[in-house]
Amino acid sequence: MKFTHFNKQIPLIMEKGRDGFYVVECPLFDGCYTQGKTIDEALHNIKEVIELIIGEKKSAFTLSRC
């Protein structure tokens, strides 16, 4: 499964947990995982997490260049 962010495909791994929740992980970023009661909710949540991580990395890069 893949998620597209700014025309770049980002790999995702999804599985259904024993508790019935869907767990989604993005192997490109350490600690980038989330869950949801439905597949749609889990995908929505991982998109938010990826966007936050990318935003933080951009901010850190900008600050390090100052």
C-alpha cells in the first residue's frame, strides 16, 4: 500500500490487530505508526502523522541553516 504526498509515493504497512483495530506503519520514518477502528480512519491518521513528521524535518532543516 502507498500514500502519495506531493507527488511522491510513500510505502505503508497495514495489518489488523487482535483487538480489531487497523495498525498502519510508514517504514521510512522511525516511530511513524498509528491505528484506527476502520481502514479509512487508520489511513487518515497515518497521513496526519506523516505530514507532521515531514513538517518537523523541514523546520529542523531550516533552523539548522540559520
